[in-house]
Amino acid sequence: MAKIAFFELEEWEENLVKKAMSKHQLKLFSEPLSSSNVNEIKDIEIIAGFVWSKITLELLNKLPKLKLIATMSTGFDHIDLNECKNREIIVSNVPTYGENTVAEHTFALILALSRKVLQAVERTRRGNFSLDGLRGFDLKGKTIGVIGTGHIGLHVLRMAKGFEMNMLAFDIKKNTKEAKKLGFKYATLDNLLKNSDIVTLHAPYNEHTHHLINSNNIKKMKKGALLINTARGGLVETNALLKEIKSGKLGGAGLDVLEEEMLIKEEKQLLSAKLPANIKTLLENHILLNQENVIITPHSAFNSREALVRIVTTTLENINEYLKKKPTNVVS
């Protein structure tokens, strides 16, 4: 029987944890781990929590029996990894949980733009059933350019194949096996932008990908092309996108993320009341919101029941595999 503490749990997550870990001694908290509650878990061997639980040297000093930290997130920069390594504490994460979830949302945005779904719904709600201005276009035969061929990007390409689209991809690390299997071709970023009817972003955000789509290369996109971003807002230079939308060069944009969200590192943070008020204000007043051919969703691509359950179940699997002395998804 292991002694395990879980933090930042919602009620439905508590129910999953209690059912799955009934053989162990559990301490469950709805709040993050902090100096105010760490004394309640001094003899704990395993802790699990989200990014608001900052695992600092101060807290580690009060957890002498700690052997595993199972973070319920993809990111782990809220944990002092160096100190964990010094103390031989294993840290595991949730590397993927929403590849199909985000890919499905990507196509929701594409279809909403290509078939002018929002305009049609708004019009019919007013009792106007005219088709004027609602002519869309087929996806079949169009070229989709996928930037980033990780888990999510590959799932987008699988779906694009089902729509009988032509497929281009760009990534610094080419997955030639999947390219052959799915039938897509790798291209340079410039060639992808020039030849794609729809460009969709699935790259991580870092110093190398900041403004990956910018005022210099966005001009290379085809006239009437769509830009989709369900990855990170900082991949796109907002002013450059706005300029191309207003000029009529681009046919539209589907955005689940905005550049002003850069303090958000983990999607699940958006479900928390801790989101800074200044970010909410910036998003509510965003300049792209009033563009007719721009669809913005509130960073909700990750937000399905199944994806959130996968975060919990992967965390539980990480704990169980550690108890079997076969730790998985180890980051330190």
C-alpha cells in the first residue's frame, strides 16, 4: 500500500482517483500543494498535481519520503527538476492527451470557414433563408499545409486524407515513415505557404517558432487561403495576419489561440479561476474579433470530456507503472 497525495482535483477527478487507487492510502486536495498544506503530507511517497502546485526546494525539504512526482500536465517547469534529480525523485508527465481532440477542432474551424457556417446560422436565426453570399468551397482536391508533424499534426493529416485533400507538411524533423503511409509530402515553409489552400499550425512555441508566420512570409500565402491556429498564439504575428485579412488577401482565419495568451503554458489552466484578469481583458477586446471572416474560439480545442479524462488516467498509469518499478513518461 502506497501513500499518495493528489492536489487540484475537481469532484469528478476525485471519483476517478478513489476508484482506481482504492488499495492505497490517499490524501485528496482540491487546492494546490503549498507551504500551507505540505505539513499534512510529510510521510507521502507520491504526489500528483497540476501546474499551480509549485514543487520548490522549500517544499521538497518538507517531504523526506517523496519518491515520485506525477504532474497532471505536459509541462513540468513548475517543478525543481535539478533538486529532484539530486534527491533521486522521479518526475513523470502527461506527454499527450488531446491529439485527436485538437485535430477535430481544427477541422471544425476549417469547415466553419469553408462552408460559412456561422454566417448561415446567424442569418437563419433572423428568419432570412437567402443563400446570397453563403457559397463555400469543397475540401476535396484542395491542398492543406500542416506545419508541425507531431501527434496532433499527423492526426490532422489522417483526417485530411479522409477528405481526399492534397497534403503538404513542414517540420524540422521529418517523419518519413508516416509521410509514406499517409501520402503527404514534406516541403519548405515557403513552398508550403505558396501552394496551400489551407495552412494549419501544430508546432510548439519557443524562441525558434516565435512569429513563425510573420509579415515577411504571410504575403507568400495564396490569395483566398485560410490560416488555422490551434497551437500557440505566439506562432502568428497578429498585426501581419490582421493586415492580410483586411486587405482581402487571405480568405479567413480560424483561431483557437491568440498572441496575448503567452502566459498560458498549459491548456487546463484555462479551466481555473486563477487566470490573470489582464489576459481575460486583452482577449475580450482583441482586434481580430470584429473581422467577419475570422472565427475565434476561447482556446477550447483541448476541452473535451475524453481529453480531460486521459490526463487523469495517464497520471494514474504513471503511478501504477512506478509502483511496478517500471516508471513511464519520465522527464527526470
